[in-house]
Amino acid sequence: MSATEKNRTPARRLVPIPLAAIPPGMAFHASLDAAREGVREGAVNPGYLTVIERAWKEMGLDGVLCLDGRPILYHKEYGELCPLPERIRQHKLFWNQGVANVLVLADPINVYLYSGLAEPEENEGETTESALIRILGIAEYAERIHTLFRQLATGRFYEDHREYFDPEKSVDAYLLKNLRAFRDKLTKGNEGFAGKGLEIEEAHAFIGRILFLCYLLDRDIVDIGKPDGEGRGTRFLAGEVARREEGAGIDYLYGLFEDIRERFNGNMFERDLDTEKERIRGHLGELSLVLGGGEIKTGQFSLWPYYDFRMIPVETISAIYQDFLAAEDKARDKEDQRKTGAFYTPRFLAEMVVDMALTEEPESWEWSFLDPACGSGIFLVLIFNRLASQRLAGIGKDDHEARAEALQGILKSRIRGVDIAETACRIACFSLYLAYLDFLDSPEIEKYMGKIGKLPRLFHDPANPELPPDIPVIRKADFLPLGDDAFQGEGFRDGKFHCVIGNPPWEGRGSKQIAQRFMQESPRFLKSGGIGCFLLPTKILHNKTDAFQVDWIGRVTLEKVLQLADYRKLLFQGAKAPGFIARFRNAAPKSARHTVEFIAPKFNRDGLRDGLITVDPAARAWIPLGDVLAAARLGSTPIVWKQHLWGTRRDRKFLDLLQSLPPLAEYVDILSDLEKKGLARTKRWCAGQGLKAWGIDKDPSESDRNLKKNPWPLDTPFIETRSQAIHFILSREATISFKERLEKEKYRKDVLYSDPPHDLFFGPKVLVNQRFNKAAYCNFDVLFQHSLQSIAGPPEDAERLMFLAAYLESRFVRYFLFHTAANWGTERDKVHLHELLRLPFPLPGGDFIAPDAAGIIHEIAEKVRAFGGNPGSDPPKAESEQMSLPFSGEEAGNVDNNARTRKRRSKPKKTENTLQREIDQLIYRYFGLTEQEKILVEDTVDVLIPSATPGSRRSSIPTLDPVEKTRVASYKKKGFCAYGDTLARTLNRWAEEEGSRYRVRAEVGIDESTGIAMATLRLGKSEAVCQEVSLSDSLADVLKRYHETVSKKTGTLRYERDILFFEGDSIHIIRPDRLLNWTRAMALNDAARIYGEIVLGKEEDHAE
């Protein structure tokens, strides 16, 4: 769309929207026709056209601001002063729609800015304005509109007003919470009435019919009357149910159900409702509470209608029902829903999958689609809306027959869904009915229904041929065993689809992923060259799935992987595991040349609910398919994927070098592996996990193995995993007796669930927990539970084991494991034993380590001894039958009564930190790390690890800190110049090595109003320290526009290409002001990039 078309300003607009105020990537649509034209031209996401039309109709808008085709701001003007009740009314409508983030209401004097993520409130009958962000004078707003739009484009506006933008206060969150509570009430029953509560499937079906009825009432499709004052049909229904006597109220409600069944047919009202009717009888009060906008948990009524189903998008209800289906899985399996993998799929997560499938596919509106595990139908609804928007764009609003025919055409020959659960199938039908009706105005629906009679049956249950579908859109079946011809004759000539899309079920830890089977079977239903796009559990990439990956990647062409691990706790609500999106093509890959685009966005607060995820420059990489296949054959595919999650190009080169060194595994046998294979020990050290006790209240029949007799004396020392004493060296004083442990945790004393080989508990050893935040050398016999891992060796290796304990505490090891261990920084902060044994562990005499390596080992061991208060030699090893040695003055064999066993000699934190710093430097020296390699280690430990997988949007996230405000120690003093000095110093050292007489100096600056930072390198004859300079407003504005112009926006992702350009004797680098973009490690990568550009330029000059 041209600039003129973007800003079609109606006559006499109070607040003119100047073209200069609209940043690239944004579009302001000043009329509904302009928005519709934007769909045809690709400037408006077609899935949002009905949302914009609804808002324009109900709110009387004067403009919509879109970012990447998605509405983020609604603009409404008034010719006279806008009173408070009108502002509150508009905000309620805006909040209920839950799509755009900012509402602007302008009258001749003031402009009011409201948040869509702050709920409407009411206090003692007077509605408060907690959602009101600011009030500006009309002239002030006109002056600031340029800044406002730019801050919305970068997300700076949300950051500056974070307290007003809380996703937990969206309509989605409130409605989901209330419907969950209502469901729970229905299933628990009512003590005042005979009989039990509804089955969970029945409760969900009932709620589905209620929601369907609410949509019909609030959108004036069905008219039962209107309440006095504020509110619509749903509010009237709540009053009618509440005012009637109990029996009359239930008869009234189910009479409405019957009327709708007769009028609309469909699949929502096919159940026998008589039994349900009796069980619902005791819940009419709660139903009235929900319909009236009250809260089930508190029982508090609302004085105004909270929910308005005119505005709530169909996709929101469909996503909420995905949560309901997860609850059904939990009820069926009597286990957590995380085992079966069903979880609440936010609308915008589903949008992301659809965008990834359809982006850059201009013919996709003619495609056919299959969702093999459709659940509530969220993916089918999104696709239906996009196809319908495209197909209806050229059909007039008055041509009711043509519009209805176009919509039915989509149902007949463009979309299909499969699910094994009947409830899911019916909810998918419900979602599609709402989406279908959403494209027809109320008068159209009346004419349409009068002509064709009823809605088509969409539900196809092969086991129930008595109720055949009119259009078999949703099939009740297990997708995996379906025959290749399952969809032939249903509008799909060859039974194949252009696109298979969705979120296959996941399984939990310890079981093969069902999702793998869906990945293997889905190509059977794809046309040759067709696209598959799935939301999948990250463990498919990171767990031991090498054989599967070799097979699957060899049969399809994996085109793109979008790794969402850093958004795990925010996007994957209710799922233990994080997810990724895979897009693949049904064609064998050309492995010699093919590369997989790997995108790993880091959490950014810009996105809110508009689903926009910013991808920083270092978060994209192209992985040669040959590298993945080669790693899979070696059993190391997880490392390939994990290194690209947070690692830069420099990190990956460094990690490759470290993995070429002898690993710790060369010296260690894993005893459990040997036991399984019936092999004898061949290595000097052994490793394994501790024992598992058995609960007093647990029946032995619950165990999957025979319980073992406890061979350990009850006075044996025991170290608890949560002990703070597991740090460098373990003191006997930190232990308790095995008896005390068993009694405290209510375990049996006579049997154990597992009793690992006893070598793990005897003699010198290193203990390290699975969360990898505790490691200590231990020189006495001690028991421990399975969450601790032991690496044990002979007494003569005590010094090397002390070195190993200190090594495991080092920043160097944390760096290596963070970039290579599957779960750390993705799922849980956990390091498996086999991952721990991959650590580089070259011993003295080998290549690539310091010549004085033996001296470093001894020096570190002495420091560990001194820290433990035992500067002399190690005590003698206890005999196996003497499991504890008392300290001087203690009674032998009476560990329970020794007071000193209960008190750890505490070390000042300052002493621990000093020792840690000393050991880190010695480990750097041991491996001969360069200054650049040390920077990679320190930035990972100080910046990346604390930022990974944040728990909430309010978490402290160093990567998002403005550089000048960060608390990270290595940047607190020098700020932006830490980057500038590293960049200049690195390039100058390379210039010196090349014999160049030129040097560069760095200047850095930040424009706080736009959140953009710039580093400039100036060429000269001498070096100089970095200087911070101010950026002029004009320069900052030019740079900001340039930055946005080169940012590529694709669907729900925004790819930020950082600017690096040469201007005379200067080089400019421009990026958002976030620490992630301006670390010293980033400076090293930028230096390599600049050097490469210079070399390439020289080669091109020579070629000319």
C-alpha cells in the first residue's frame, strides 16, 4: 500500500496523522475500506479483517494502526467532550475484544490513552479508570504522535508503561479462570441436590452450549429480549434464569437449547440432555453469576456486564477450549496433563505456526489443510478466517447467497480435522460454526437460514452412521492408523493435502514421544512438495533421538526450525517441556547443499499479546543438513541444536575446539551402564547416582521393580542434596545419620527402591547435583540420594578429584554445559550424567593445555584443602565395615548424638567468592584460554544464563537491560564502552598482525527517546579509549527510520537486521539499546564480521 493510501484521513479530523509519524512496517488505516483494501494488497493480515470490521462497527472507529498487518492501536474521535461513561463503555468493548493493545479516544480538548491489558474495574458502583495510561491535551498529543508510534513500533511504550500491560489481566485470562472454576463446580456436584456432579466431558459440553448461546444472543442472531440499561442478550439471559423459580429456570434454559437445536441443527445439541438437566439444576445460581460477569470463586456479582460476546473473537474461545481438553486428559489418565501433552495453546502461539506455514506462499489461499490432532479447532479456525477473508474480499455484502456459498466451499474442500476425542471434535465443530457465522451479519443469517434451513453437520463419527455429516470436516478417529485413502471422495481427489498443520500430542519424560509418530505419518497425507508445519516438544531435538532424526530428516526436507525454548514459561502454560515449530516439505532433501534455517528468539517484552517476537541478529543461523546427519550418526545431534540456541558463531568455534579435547568420560565408567550390559569395569574412576528410598505409605505393588533389602547401617552418614555444604569440599559436620534422613522423609528403613553399587559411596569422590549448582570433594564414606551424582576413585587420586570438584564449580564448566546440555536453559536446569562426562578433561602431558598443568592441579587442590580447614594430608580411607569415623572427642558409632554433625562450619560468602575467582583464573590458565575466549565464558555466565527462560514478564532479565542501566558487574563500570573498547581493541590487534599502520577508535551513544544505540568506529593513525557521545535528535531519527526499514517482518516474527554500514572513514553499527546486542562477546562477533567485509571489499577491488 502506498503512503497516501495508508493515511486516508477523513475530513475535519481532530488529530491529523502525518505520514512522517508512521514508521516503516506500520500502516494507519483511516477507513474500513482502506483496511479491506489492505487485505487484498497484503498490508493487513487477512485473519484480522473480521476483528477490525467488528471493532469498526461496534466502536465507531476512526482509524486502526497496524504493525505487520496486526492491529495494535484503535483511534476514535468525538466532536464534543467525551464523558466518563462513554470512555468506560468503549474501553469495555476494547478489552473484551482482546486484540489491539492501545485505545486512543480524542475529543476537542483531551486525548485519552487506555490499555487493553488492564481490566475494567468497578468500586462501590463507580467505575475506576485503572486502565487509563495518560491524558494529553489535543495539541500535546499531536506533537507526540510521532514519538508514540515509534515507541509502539519498538515496544518501548510498553516497557515505559509496564504496569498497565499485564497479560494476566486480559479478557482471555479472566474468562479462562472463571470458566475453569465453573467447570469444577459442575463436576463436583451440589450437596443440596441428589446425585453426583457432571462428568468432565458433560460439563464442557454444557459450557460449550452456553457459550454458543451467548454468541447468538450478543450478536443479535437470536433475540430473547434486552435488559434495562446497559448490557445485551447474555445479561438478559442471566436475569431471566435468576428471577425464575428453580424448576422454571432450568426449563427456560433447556427450552432455549431446544429452540436453537431446531433452528440451527449442527452438532452442538445432539446429546440426550435429560440426565444433564437434572444435574445442572443445583448450579443455576452459578450460571447466572458467570453470565452476569461475576466471579465463581468469590461469589461476587458484577454491577455491569463484564463479558461482551459481540467482541470476544472466536479464536479466543477455541484456545480456551484447548485448556478444557487438557483437563479431560488429566481426568482420564489420573495423571498430569503434561504426560499426554495437551496444554492451553495461546491464540498467538497457534498464529505463529500458521504464519510459519503460509508466509511467502502467495498461493496458499487456494491450498487444502489437514490438522491431524485438531483439538478445539484453533488452527482450523485461524485458517478458515484467513481463507474466508480472501475469498469474500470480492463479494458484496448484499450478495448473501454468494457469501454463504464461498464459506461452505471452504468447509467442503479446503479444511479437515481429526481427533481421537469426541469432545474435541464437537468443540472444533462449535468453533467453526462461530467462525462461519462471524462472516455473516445478522440480517444475512436470517435470510440464509430461511433459505437453506439449518447449519450443516460437520462432525463425522464412523462409529455412528445414524448421524451422517453434511460436510465431513471433523472426523473422530485415531490419525496414526488411518489409511492413505481416508480422505478420498471428500472433496479431495487424491486424498492428499497441500498442508498438514497443528500441534500433535506430546508425552512426558521417559516415554517415546507420540509427536514423533505424527511426524512420521503426516507425509502420507501430503501432496508431493506439500508443506508440513507442527508445534513440537523441544526434547525431539535435544533428547536421545538420533536414530529418529536420521530417518525423518532423510525423508523430508526440514526447511526451518523456530526454537521457542526461551519463551517456555510464558507461551507454554501448563506444559513442562518447551516447544519448537518445524516447517518441512514433503520431498527428499538435497543433503549436500541444503541448510536448515534455525531461529532461536530470546524473550523480549515487546511482544505482549500481539504475538510479535523480535529476533535479534545473533538468533538466526543456517545449519548445514550434512552437519545434523553426521552428528546424528555419532549420537550427538542434541549438541548441534543446543549450541545454536544461545551460542554465537565464535562460541560454536570455541565449543568445537573444546569437544576435540579428551573428555572426562575417558577416565570414568558409569556403573549402571556396565550392569545393564554385563560388563566389567575398565576405567580408573566410576560414576553413578545415589540410592532411592521407599515411602512408608507406599504399597510395594506400586513399584516397577522388586524392592531391595537395605544393607546400610542406620548410623551411616548421609548428605542431603539441599545442604548448602556441598561446595568445593564436604565436611563430616554437614551430614546427618541415614536413620534421621529416613525418619524425617517418612521412608522405610528395611528396604530400598534402588541400591547402586557401593563403590559410589566409599572413599574419595566428587559429589555433584543434577541442577549443577553444587559440587564438592568428599574424602569419607557417605550415603546420598539419587539427585546427587558421584564420581569416585582410589585414594591416590585424591588430589585430582579435588581438582575435578573445583573444576565443576568453575565458570568455564558452566559455560560448556550451558551450551551443550539438553535441558539447561530450555526445560530444567539439569545436567545428565552422560552430559557431564562430555566435559573436556585433558590431564597433564596432553596437548592444548598449560605446560604447568600438574602444578595447577596441585595448587587448586591445596586451595580446596585450605578452604575445608584441612591443609594437611587427607585422613585415611574408612574400611567398608566402618562406615563413619568420629571427630576427636566424639563417641564412635553414635553419629546421631554428636552435636557437631548437625552444624556446618560456615564460611563467609566473601571467602567463597574469593576462592571461586582464584580457581576460575587457574582453570583459564590450565586450558590456555585467550582473552577473547574468557569473554565468551564470562558473558555467558553473567548475562545469558541469568536471562534464560524467564519465569514471568516481570523477571529480572539482564539481556533486556538498557546498557547504561545494567547491574551486570562487567558492564556496570564501563557501560556501553565495554563493547566499544573490546571491538576497537580486537580490530587493532588484527590490524597490527597484518602490518597495517591504521587503527580505529570507538564512539558510542544512545538515544533514550527511541531506544536505539549506535557505535561508530573512526579510522586514524593511533588508538584511543572509547568515548560516549550524544546523538542529536535529527541523527537519531534518521538512524531509527533506517533501522526499521531494514527490519524484515514476517507474520508473528520480526527479524531485526542490525545496521552495519561504511561511511567514508567511519563504520556505524546501530541496534536497539539492550545488553544482549552490546555485550563484549557481540563485539568479538562484530569484529569478525567487519574484518570479513573489509577483506571481501579488497578482493572485489582486486577483481576489478
